[in-house]
Amino acid sequence: MTLVEAVIHYAYFVMAGIIGLFFLKGLFKREKHKGLAYDVVYAYCIIPFLLRILFIK
């Protein structure tokens, strides 16, 4: 059971990293919605993924 938990744990971090990278790409390569409010929303969405990648809960 411990092996399964470890695999799920690392898979979760990999998925969080991939989603975080897509958010970062979307933040810098936007064609529409370039206002300050959208920057704040993107940053708010990116922060949880970055915290999980850095192992901060």
C-alpha cells in the first residue's frame, strides 16, 4: 500500500507541475484579456501549483 501511495503522490506532483506550466505559458502568451485584473487571476491560479511543486502545503 505504501508503494501505491508514493506513486499517487508523485503523479499528483507531476500533474500539478504540468498544469502550473500551462498556466505560466497562458500568463505570458495571451492574445486577449491583457488587463491587470486578469494578471491577478492568473497569479492566483498559479500560486497553489507552485506551492505544491515546492512541497509547501
